[in-house]
Amino acid sequence: MRLVSLIPLYMALALGANAALAADPATIEALREDSMKRLIVHKEPKEAKTIEFQLEDDGGVGTLEDFRGKYLLVNFWATWCAPCRVEMPQIAELQEEFGGEKFQVLTLATGRNNPAGIKKFFAENGIDNLPRHQDPRQAAAREFGIVALPITVILNPEGQEIARMIGDAEWNSESAKAIISALVNGAS
């Protein structure tokens, strides 16, 4: 392992005690390496749209409000999207490592996605810690300005958008984990 690649991880761990610094966009930007360099970190949080989505098994309705109080990584994806299929197990790793009271991954299968196909894909890839929610009419995606897949949006505990990744990324990379760690460990 290169020493340079350990710097973002060290910075994220050191930031854990200082919530104000951890939430600073410049600090998060400094942690971006490799594919995470494409993460767009907003200078100021942006109000997120009010959206509804279909819950995975019962067909009920969920909202972003259900996740208020924690950092939320919202991944818009589809079963037919090859890059989405590659990054989904990596996103599951983030949920495994950081999921809990301060962080949650929300996956929204956008557009035409057969629920049985989603379930099969998750089973084949050993993903059992992520929701299989859907946005069948793409209403949530439209509200968030999603024009291609995958797109991942990070919301702060107040429900505001603080960052956005257009396209796929290595969500299990040291850089991605350092960014999420800085957010989660800095959250009060």
C-alpha cells in the first residue's frame, strides 16, 4: 500500500472528533481520489426534493423523510444497467461497514425493473443488507434530475443534498470509505 493512499483514511479518522470540520465541503473534496474525484461536493447543501418510492415487498410508499437524522446515500440504478450491477456489491460494502444510526444506503431501482429480477440479482451477488425499493414511473428520478444511470446522491441528516456522483464509482475504495467515515464520524 502506498503511503499517499493512507492519507485520506488518516484524515477521515482524525476528523471524527470535529463535526464542523468533517462536514466542510473542502475537507470532503480533499478525501477524493481515483474514481471518487468525480464526486461533486456542493459548496452549500441543496434542498432535496420531496419524493416517494415503492417499498420493496409490500408495495407501500416510502419517502426520504423516513431517513431524516442520518446521512443517506441514495443510489438510482436499474437491473439492465451494467455499471450499476458492478457497483451495487460495492455499495453493499458501505452499508455493511457504516450502516446504522448515522448512515444508510437507499437503493432505488428506477424505471422498468422486474421485482423478481431485482431479487434474483441481489441473491446472486450475496446482497442481503440493501433495500430493493423501486421508482417504477421514474418520478423520484425526475425530481432529482436523474438523466442517466447510475447516479448516487448523498444527503445530510437534515435531508439536504451535499454531494452527487454522476456515473459509476468504486464505492468500496479507500477514498469512498474515507469520505463516508468523515461524514459519519463527524455526525453528532
